[in-house]
Amino acid sequence: MNLFGNSLKYQVGGIYRIHFWHHFLMWLIYFIFNTLRWGNYYQDYVYSLKSNLVGFPIHIILSYYTIYFLMPRFVYKRKFITFSVLLIAGIFTMVYIKYLLTYALINHNVWPEGPGVTSTLTPNYLVTMMLGEIYVVSFVTAIKITIDWARENKRASLLEKTQMETELRFLRTQVSPHFFFNTLNNIYSLSIEKSDKAPETILKLSELMRYLLYETKDRYQSLIQEIMCIQNYLDLQRIRYGEMVTINMNITGDIEDRTVPPMLLITFIENCFKHGADKSLGRIFIDIDFIIDGDYLHFRVSNTMPQETNSKHRVNNSGGIGIENARKRLALGYKPEEYELKNYIDNNRYIVELKLKIT
């Protein structure tokens, strides 16, 4: 069962679904308009009504024959010559039937608006009536093509949106699984030592996991909630590394009623530990700054670099998978002028700076 496809079909169909009543109303309005138009021309509304009662079934048959039979089988498969031959043959047949019905049921003069009395199937009558049917068929076909285009355009937009949201959800879950494994190992070690820190560690981990599972489904999340999540993450890392890591976090400006993409900022902070504390034999300093300036968040995080990996970082300072995932998320969720992301090395510190438009 293709739930993804069915979901898109349901959403698109719900907006551009064509019911029987749509068809009925369109033909009814067209019928009334045509009856009044020709009634005024003939100065005989009864004759116009009879003529349209004969002509409209032919219009309807030809129109649906074209849009539901010929087009799917020949136009969409680029068999244009076959389509043209069958369309002209169908129109010719229906015009001939119209001539017979008009002659038998309404008037022997089958073309009262013509240049003279027409009681036989003349070439002039035939060509004029066929052009009239082509006009009606073209009008209905244009409506069908417009509706199909709108439906396909909406389907493509929904598909693009769904794919983008799916990729965003995937990217925002890329907090390293190694962090959870390491934290669980720490809890195991603390439990063996019967440390008083074990309950606190379990509580912090559960809060972080709850946030990851239940609070990151929307496209945007409260900045305050994100900072609380980051704080839990940092508390766990403090428990893990102890005095090896010194963390300073500063917040400047009003963070109330501000939103950011969930689990975006923590990616850069996790990077500090992955490429800093995890590879260091000495003490690591991490500085985190949140600055709200108007509609923009200026986020900066830096960490001292381990001496043994310093040269490697200078060769390739891309920041790894975490930074690249963050770049993809920003590119998917924001216009180029709404964000700026830089990462570089300065004075033996690895620095990430993000300027982000926030709502």
C-alpha cells in the first residue's frame, strides 16, 4: 500500500476534485446561454430550445470522447496523427447525426442561420458545423487541461514540501548516537560506583530524549525550549568530562516569543565535544553566545583545539557531517539572505558563527 502516494492524492483531490454537479452546472449554464443567444438571433426561443436540445447531447458526447478517451490514449502518448484522424472522424459522424436529427425532429431547413435554405448535407454546412463542434470541444478541453495542470502543480508542490519536511526531520535527528551510548556507559559506571550522580544523569538524559522524541516534530521550536535542551545536553557533558571541560554560555537580548528550527544549534555545540573534548588530553574551553538583535539571532560557539589534531583541522576545517547537515537544513528552510553560516579557526580555537533570521 502506497500511503505516501495515497496521501498526496487525497490532498490534491480534496482541492481540485471534480464532481458530477460541476459537470452538470457547467453544461446547464452553457445551455441556457446558448438558448438565449440563438433565441434572440432567431427571434424564436422555442426553435432555439429545440435546436439546443438536439445539439447539446452531441456537444457533450464529443467533448467527453475527446478529453477522456482520445487524449489519454493518443495525445499523452504523443500519437498526434491518430488523435487528429479519430477526432475529425468523430466530429464528422456527430455532425451527420445532428443533421439527421434536426431534419427529422425540428425543421427541414437544418441551417436557418445559413446563407440560404439548407435541406441537404452540403459541404458548406458540414464545414461550418464541424468548426462549431471544434470550438466547443476546444473550450471544454481547455478547462480540462487547466484543471489537470492545477492538480499536477499542486501535487508537485505537495511532493516537494513533503520531501523537504522528510529531509528536515531526518537531518534534525542527527545528534550523534555515540553521545547516547557514551552517556549510558557513564550511567553504568556511576551505578557500579553507586555514585550520587547516577539519578541526576538518568533524569537529564530522559529529559533530553523526551524533547528529541516529542518536541521536535514542528518546523520551528521555541528558542527558550531549545536553550533548555542545550542546557540539559551541557549538564550531561559536564557530568561526563568533569573538570576537563569549562563551558561558558551567555545570552543577550530578549529570547521570549522567538523560534528557531529544532535541534539545529545543538549540532554546533555537539561538534565542540566531538572534535574537541573527545580528542583532547588536556583541558578544553567552550564558549557559547546567543545575541538577539532585531529579527536576527547571532549565535557563536567556539572551543579550544587539541594540539595533536590542530594541524589536521588546519588542513580541513569543514566541521564534519554535523556542520554539513546544518548547512543543508538552512538551505532547505531559509532563503539565502536570511542566514549566514561561517566556521573557521582563529588563535587555536575552532569557531562557528551563525546569523539567522528568527520569527
